[in-house]
Amino acid sequence: MKTIRCAVYTRKSTEDGLEKEFNTLEAQRESGENYIKSQAYQGWEIIPTHYDDGGYSGGTLKRPALQQLLKDVEAGMVDMIVVYKIDRLTRSLIDFSKLVEIFDRNQCSFVSVTQNFNTYDSMGRLTLNVLLSFAQFEREVITERIRDKVDASKKKGMWMGGVLPLGYVSVNKKLEIIPEEAKIVYLAFEKYLIFRSEIAVAEWLNNNGYTTLSKGNGKFTHMRVSSMLKNVLYIGKVPHKDKVYDGQHHAIISQELFDEVQKIKSQNRIGRLAPSRFVEHALLKGLIYCDCCQAAMISTKSNKKNKVYEYYTSFRAVKEGFNNCKIGSIPAGEMDNFVLLQIAGIIKSPKILSGLIEQAKIIRPDIKDVQIISKLQDGDDFIQRLSSITLRQLLIMLVQKIRVDVDRIKIMYTELAVSLMDDKMKDDLFPNNINGERNEILYRVCLRRKRGSLKIFAPEKYKPDENNPLYLALIKAFVWQDKMKKENLFIEDLAKSEGLSREYVGKVLHMTYLAPDIVTAIVDGVYPQTLSLRKILESEIPLLWSQQRLKYGFSF
């Protein structure tokens, strides 16, 4: 007689009562074991392993014991699954069909103890489907009832749970104001009217010793501040879907202040970098990383004067502010062109060319191989003849990872890319390979700003942008300082001779107090994206160099 190995599966939706010595799961298992013993004459034997899911819904298959059971089924360790009721296994008809498919594929059957049928025959399958249809119908009805109740409660302005915003606490399911936190919320709105920047507000709050108190007692980030500034709960409203209702709680912020902040936020969106899944020309998405802050660089875009600009931006800079990253963002086209230029030689390999020829012939069946090869090998601009889709596919095939820093770019090539290189190319590209590893190349570069945009230069080709306002003001500061010493002038005399206001000249002269490393960074064009001449002139320059670095976003 063939032995049929039987596994008992049990499930309970909640954890209530699981601490009891004999709980619902034990009762289900005992029932299943007794049923298996009654079928001993057919060769049924109990598998000692317990498959118990306590506190898991039947609406999902993501249950640890069930997943282990499925692994054992696929490993050929289980011939029969025994459950107390069908809905212990699943309440979803779709999920059940998936389970039956797995069982059938592995010659495993299924039995329900109390409903007295199994999946041996077609009648059993039909009955199962009918019962599961009713179970799913009941579940959907309950879901609709809950949804309707939430909708009705939200329309009445009731707080229906969720993450509590800073400034409120839930008391008897109602929002009550925490005065100490409400003060911080009000300050955030007030300071935004002055700074017009979430990053600046977060910095001000952190520098003045404010924390998130009951919400983790952590520091403020620009994302947390941004979330606060658009939360309608602070004006006594309750959001639901795309509508806003009058809430039953007290407001912290006036409607007028809230509206002023939203107006500024709306104006600031123009030209702001924003993460986007729809950047069209960023060929290096998913491949490029920032070595400066050890974060991925994501695709972002901004709109200025009806023109779209695409960038690779450090995720940390997007999340925590550009003060935390020396690179910040790089124009996508600039970075794409640099990488494509480096891999141009690999793309010209015979194996790649043969693939490109096949693609070209699909579009132009009449074209000859010689014509295609001559076009592709006609100068270094042959890459421009390839479509964005083709270039993206080539990059994924050839490049494993790209790491960017202010003075270097590392490209890690795939094994396929290395296999396409001839020996001479390998020797040229990997002259100092370590332990025979030939897949990563370090390119020395200069990342410098030119006309406000970051550019990639070879170190020997870089020249400072002499039209940069910050650079020009710094040079003026030291020139004026020398002039005052040589001619024994006061600031008033210097301002008069230059035809400028005393206040402006005084502020520019204060730039001579900047730390030497900050001066060097401005001259070289390697400074945080948030640093500008306006930022330096609008407030006092700290006397301590360490405070200057902190204020102006330098990490060195």
C-alpha cells in the first residue's frame, strides 16, 4: 500500500487566545489529526511538522507557515494537505486557484475535514469553487461596509486614525492639541514666509534646538517640513480622497497663513528639481551612484521657461537637502555623453556591430552591411546615430555600476563588456589591474560649475568660470582689501571710489573672512549647489571656520 504523507495546516486571523494552553490552532490540528487517523487504512500518515499561522488574514498568501508548507510541497515532502475548513487555507478565489495549480503540479491533494470533500474529483473542485466564491463575496461586503463607514466618518470631520501629525495627540479617538508641539508647527509656517525654503526652515529649527518631540524626538528634514506645510489638519480640516471636510478638532494655523504658504510653495515648484519616473533621456537610470554621500542618483527634472531640464540627483540630497552632498545634481546629458564616450570603443567591437546591423536591417531591409559599418565607424559621433532605446540596452549590457565624486568617475564594466575587448584594449583600459581583476576603471575628472550648471572636465582642460557672480565677488573682496591697505582707505572711501553703497562693499569685504578651504572651493567651482552670492551677503558670516562650513553646506 502506498503511504500518503499528510500535513495539517491551521490558521487564525487574530492573536487573541493564542496564549492559552489549548487554543483554536490546537483544536484545528487535533481535528485534522483525528481525520488522518480515520483514513489510516488507505495509507495516510501524519507529518509531525506543525504548519500554524496565528494572527494572519486569509486574504493573503504571505503567511510564514503557509509559505513553508508550499516549499515542502514543491520539495515532494507532502502528498496531502488537511485543513479544518477551506477558508483556513484562503478566502480568495484567485489565491485558491494558484494553490490548486501548485498542488496539481506536485501531485498533492487537498482535504477539508468539516466540509467532507477533497480535490480528488471534479465534483470536489466544483464545490470548493462555489464555497470560495461565497467566502470572497462575504469578505468584499465587509470591506465595502468598512469603506462606507470611513467615508461617512470623514465627511463628519472625524479623525479615523493613521500617522498622527506633529502638534496633535489622539484622545478617545479625537485630536487634541499639544501646546509645546503646536508652537513648533506655527514657527515652521512663520519661518517659511521668511526663508521660502523647506531646507532653510529645517536648518533653522534644528539649529535652534527644536526636535520632533513625541514623533521620535529626531531632527527635522526638508521632507518632514514640506509634509507639515501642506497638511490641512493644521487648519482644522480633514482630508479624504480628493476632498477636504471641516474637522472636529481645533486648528493650529490660520487659513490666511496656510494660504500664504501654499502660494509660495506653488511659486517655488517652478524650476525645482523633482524625482520623476518619466525622465525620457536619462540613459543611466539605475546604474549611477554618488560616492560623496553613498547614495543612488535618481532621475529628476525641472521646468524653466517652458523648457525641461533633466538631471541625475543624489537621493540623499533630494531627501535631506543639498547641503549633505557636494555633488547634488549633474545634468543627465552631460553624464550620459561622458559614459558613452568611454564605452565607444567597446560598442565598435565586431559582436556589438553585428547586433546593430541586424537592428538596422529591420528598419531598412535594403541597406547593405558595408554601408552600416561605414556609418557607425565614421568618427566618434557615430553614437549619435543610435536611438535612445538602443543606447539604453547597450549600457545595461556593458555597464554594471557608475560611481561619481567631485574629482573622479568610476565605471564598473560587466563581464560581457570585458569579454568584448581585445587584449590591447584591456591593457590600455586596465593598466594597473589588481589580482587580475579587469572590470573597473577610474577616470580623473573635474566637476565644475559653468554658468550655473555642473560640467565634467578633464583636469588639465578645466578653467574657472570667470563670469560666476560668487567667484567675481570673492576676487573683488581680496582686491579691495589690498587697495584699502595700500591707500589707507576707509570703507566709505572705497565705496565712493567704486560708485557702490557702503553696505554692499562692507558685505563683500567680509568674504575675506571665509575659511581657506571654502575660498579654494569657490575658485575651483567645487561648492554645494545651495551656496550662492546672495546666501553669503544676506546674513553675517560666522567667525569660526567650522560654523562657516556648517552654514554653507560644506562636508569637509
